[in-house]
Amino acid sequence: MRCACVFAVLVSLFFIPGFAPQPAHAQACGNNAAGFKPWLADFKKRAVRSGISQRTVDAALANASYNRKVISRDRSQKSFRLSLEQFIQRRAPKSTIALGRKQMRSNAQLLQQIERRYGVQGEVLIAIWGLESGFGRFMGNISLFSSLPTLAYDCRRSDFFTNELMAALTIAERRQMSIPEMKGAWAGEIGQTQFLASSYVRYAVDFDGNGRPDLMRSRADVLASTANFLRKHGWRPGKDWSQGTRNFQVLRDWNRASVYQKTIAYMATELRR
């Protein structure tokens, strides 16, 4: 979310329990690579104190370095400045909607099961899936343990991404994903609907019953987890999602960009037609 994945930033509203934002000290954050190594060494200690095993911390962060490309991407987000018409043309053209209709048909039974469980309509889930990763085709290939340490150290949104880095370590600690497979977009979004790590920890579900949530490969887990996120944020089953409704407000929790919210609603409505 290009890939639809890279532009979207899902919004986490809560911090991971037991891991407070970084306290003030000599190198709380930085705007260049100079202080990254001492910051990382300090973060590793704090992660272990918060309950992550030394083994997981070492395995995940052994090769972490300051990623200038990630910083460049963070400073050059332009997609959300487009008009709604321009954004739709780029991200939800007729060809994408046609693919979405095919996904609606081929996943009809699964979507019905998910709607019965969570109350979220299939059109909305397919729209998000298409916008975020082109229906699973473009998920990003940057290690979370390259992007997130860099963004956590960077002063622009240090507390937010420190929390995301801790959540990524939590996923690894729980063995919900292996460290090598934890790759995604430049801001740490992961999986076919581009969950931030903190959202993965809170909302990912094992809908296919194989013992763990898998938002990389399991279509059932991907769509059900997305529905679980929306339901937990107040989605009203069976209700409209157009602007001014409660369900449209829930889309703001998915992505803070107004043009993105409107495009989800537009695409879902087109799929319903």
C-alpha cells in the first residue's frame, strides 16, 4: 500500500503494556546516524527489562543499522496530498475494482463467515485488501528490524515507533512470525492488509485454525483480522459506511488520511454495485 502498502500508515491508539516511552537521557533520539549505535544498545537493555528475552533481542537487532532510505521515505510522503479524484485514479481505478469483484466472488463463503463473526461487510474488507497490497501482491520487502529501529531513533516520531519496535519484538518473542519473514513496508506495516506491529499484537486472529495468526499467507487470517480491527474500533454490523456515518468514522482509525478513508468507502460502494 506502487504497492498500495507503502503509503498507508495504520494508526495504533495504544502503547504496548509494560513498555513506556523512552525516558529522557543523553541520546533519546537523533536526526542523523551519529548517535544510532549507543541508542540501539540502550534500547536493547530496556527491551530485555520489559520482558523480551535476550535471545530474541539479539537475534532481531544484531544487524540493525541506520537506514537512510527509510528516513528519506518518511520525509517524502506525497500521495495523500492528491485530490480524491487523483488518488482514486492512482489507487482504485476500474481495473482494481474489477479485480476486487473477482475476489468477492472467489472468497464469497469466507467473507460470509467473517461477516457472521465480526459484522463487517465483505466489500469493505476487499476494498482495504486491494488498496493496501493489491490483494496480497505487494507487501514490501524491508525488514521490520531495519525500518523500525531507524524510525524509533529518529526524533520526528520516536515514541510512536519505539512502541512499534517493541511490538515487533513481541511478535517474534511469541513466535507468531519468524524474524527473517518479518518484512514489510518502509514504516513497518506488515502483511496483506499492512498492519502495524502493535495492531498485529492486538487484533490479529487465527481464523483458519492452524494455531497462529498469519497475515502474510493466510487469506482467512488476513481478512478476519482486518474485520476484528474494525469491529473492535466500533464498526456497526450491517450499517452504511458513507461519509457522516459511524462506520466511516471507524475508517479514520484505519488510516488518518481523509483521502484514503474516502477511497475505501468509494471502492467498497463500487464493489457492492
